[in-house]
Amino acid sequence: MSPLSLPIAELARRVQAGSVTAEAVARESLKAIADRRGLNAFLHVSEHATLEHASALDARRARGETLGPLAGVPIAIKDALCTLDAPTTCGSKILAGWRSPYEATVVSRLRAADALLVGKTNMDEFAMGSSNENSAFGPVKNPWDETRIPGGSSGGSAVAVAAGMTLGALGSDTGGSIRQPAALTGTVGIKPSYGRVSRYGLVAFASSLDQVGPFARDVPSAARILAVIAGHDPRDSTSSAAAVPDYEAACQRDVRGLRVGVPEDYFGPGLDAEVADHVRAAIARLEADGACVVPIAMPHTRHGVATYYVLATAEASSNLARFDGVRFGLREERPGSDLGTLYDATRSAGFGPEVKRRILLGTFVLSAGYYDAYYAQAQRVRALIRRDFERAFAQVDVIATPTSPTAAFPLGERVADPLAMYLADVYTLPASLAGVAALSLPVGRTRSQLPVGLQLIAPAFAEERLLSVAAACERAAP
Amino acid sequence: MTVTRDEVLRLARLARLSLADDELPKLEADLSRIVDYVAELGGVDTSEVSDAPRVGPTAAPLRDDEVRAGLPREAALAAAPRVVDGAFAVPEFVDES
């Protein structure tokens, strides 16, 4: 049996005990990555470093050292996270080949837990996209149907796990960029509460929304990765000092008596009928397990897309000002050109069409004459969306919804229509705007064998509750 | 609303992007449609929420005011396209504003 088919806790236990060597796991993972190169999930594979690191882990174990909770577990890293020993491109030409002078805290924490960091995964440029077609290095393909998109923006990370190349991956989620690709590839993806996980070393997109989180094949495996990366980081002032509970233990709790809210606002026009059936069936199984299903109202859900695309683009237009060709990355300089021309030429050559579109939109909503009608109004609507969640969580413990309105759509289908692409995130955006905890887990397949995801949402810092319900869903799956 | 060619060019100047002529027609059309879509926010009754927009879900805690080591100069300069005398080098410019 391949070590890559084991749950993370079991593989780590075997590597800790020496019944499987980290080196054997590393070789299997690297071989799987090479065999599935056509999926374009990886932008960089750290072959040599991974094998060296694996041998070092085996040697430490042989000397009697106890290895960490991710001993020998191959994990892929979204290319939006800075790494010292591999390039960080963020899916953009403007950072092609760039080496960060420092490492993201979450990457250091995985390393300290003895994970094998096999490589960097493909993504929509600067995490802007819902299909992975906005990568400057070509789209990622869905392993269940290679003519379809894997979701985005963390598509490469989702596919690394879904296609069995790694047992886990890190992604980042600003408006659904972990949950939506998890749903479309049949993996588990967690967007932790705002402040739960350090963002030091995550290339910033929209700072009031960005969160780092894990992908894995099952809920307890995702819980183990989350436990390793969560917690306060003195280098990120937005990271919370709240203690990190035992997330794996939470996966064992049953759901009897828990109140599951189902907002009809998430089941309206645009939702594919097959997706709706699978999601409702999963909710019915929770009810059969003893949970109480409660209809709730979240009336501002329908404004999530507009609110998000005003606020996220405004923040992005400011965050992406740092890419100017002066301190790192691409520089377009012609003889005799002045500094302003250097900025303009570098940014125009380095950014792709979607990034330019969002920078321009963000510039528009912040510009004189439009600021109050767009940016300030969107902030007020964000407050209303947050209030919807506060009111809902006064009545229920978790909220259950579809993650994505459709299963994976064909490559190219929405490329020409940015608005149609934005609507792919309609169900994931509100939880991001409210800063609460959410995840997606697989709950079935369409007739064409495409995965369907259930989104569960819990109050901020209630990841344990989220994981209890998700694990119960997983156990109840037919 | 229609985002005109002049408006796109004004935004591009603010955002420090030089757009090619062939990029403009699609940007005009896309931005017009997106701005029309997000304009629905204007119809939302926000009279019940405070006027002071809150950015981010939580207030950021302050850290202790103590001196800590930063990135070493060599590391900060390592990825710079051009370095002169231990500093980032840029073309000469005159700011007449």
C-alpha cells in the first residue's frame, strides 16, 4: 500500500516509528508529481532538497529523536507564500524567478513539524481568479476531467492533494480561494478565522480578507495541518493570541443537539440542481445523526459579490503598488527613460489582464468623486453582511451551504467574461467579508463524476465546532 | 455608468500602468459592466450601520515598543534589479510637483 494513500496522522506515526522511511515517502511523492506533470499543478519542485531533508529526518529518527506531528508528510505550498529555498512567483511574470529573503511563518512551522516541503504550486496571478486560468504560467487542470478548471486561486494546491501527489497543501483564501478549489477537486479545504493563522510571508492581496489555510484528503488530516500553522506570530500583528485548541480531538466529537442553520438565500437561482441535491442530502445526514436543522435568513448574502469586488480591488490596488521594478522582481528600463516611465513600463509588462483590471477597478472605487458611493458604501454593506452572521449565530452553531454554485466548469468557458467568473465565488465571499471560520468538504459526485462540496461556516475562532461537524459529515458519507 | 476611454486612461495614470491601445476597448467594456454591477450597493439601506467604515474584522493589537533586528542590508538588496553603493538604484528624475 502506498504511503501516499494514508491519512496524515497514520503516515506520520509510521515515519516516527520507522516502519516507513521519510525517504521512501519523498520518492513516491516526487514520482507522483512527475507522473502528473501534465496537470501543471507545480511551478517549482524541490526534488533535491526534499530527498536531502527526508534522509536527514530518517537519520534523526535512527538516532532516537522523536519526529514532529507531520513527520515525513509531503506538503505542497502555494506560490503566494515566501520560501527561502525555492522561487516565489505568485503566478506572475513580475516575480518570475524571484527569491524571497525571508520565509513565511507557516512554512517555517511546517518545517519545524518535520513535513516534507516538496514544491510550490500554481495559482491565479496574485490570487486573483476562480479558475486558475489567470496564472502567467498556464492553467492547472482538474484531475477528474482535464478539460475542466480546478477552481482558484489555490488550484495547484488543491490538485496536488486531489491527484495524490502530496497528502496536504497550503493555500490562501481571500474570497474563496481555498474552499472553491477544494469543492471542485473533491478535497477538504479550510479558511480559518481572520487572525487564526499568521500571514507573515504571504504576498498580500486584500489585507482585510487574506487568510492561509490547509488542504487535505480528509477532515482530521486538514485539522492536523491547521493545528501546526495556527497561533500567534509576533511578526503578524493581525494574528490572534488566542490559544490553539486540539483540532484533531474535535474531529471525534458527535453532533447530537448541534443546531445547523440552512439559509435559503444560498439556494437561489444560479445554483445547479445536482449540486443542491448533494448539499441537501449531506445536511439530511447530519440531521439523521442528531443535529437540528434550522432555517435561517441571511438577507445581505446577495450583495456579497459587489461588496467583495469593491473592497478587495481597493485593497489590491494599494498592496500591489509595491511592484515597481525598483527593489525586486521584473524591471523594464529603457535607456534615457525616467523613473515614472520605469514604473509604468514594468507594471504593464509584468501584470496580466485580470490583475490590471482589478487594479484599475480598485483605483476607480477609491478615486475622488467615487469613494463614498463605492468604497465607503461597500464598507457599510460589509457591516450588514457581518451582522447577518452575528444574528444567525445567535440561533445556530454552524451554517451549511453549497461551496460553489456549480461543479467544475470547462477551461475557457468564463475567460472572456470577468463578471461570470466573479459569480463563481458567490457563496464563499460572505464568510470572508465577515472574517469567520469556514471550510469545504466533498459530499458527492455529479452524474459526470465531478466533485461537489459542502461549505460549513462557524463563528470566528470556532474552528473546533466546524471540524466536529465536518468530520461527522465525512463519517456519514454514503 | 460607462467607463470611457479617457476615464480608463486617467485610472491607468493614477495606478502607474501604461496601457497599450489594443488593451483599451476590452477594459472599457469590462470596467463599465463591473461598475454597473457593483453600483447595486447604492440601493442597499445602510441607515442602521455607523458611518465610520471599519476596515478588517478586529482591531490590531499593539506590540511592545522594542528595537529588533530587521532584514540585513545585503539580503534586502539581493533581489534588486540594480544596486549602486549599497542602495537601490533608479533612473534620474526630477519631481516638479
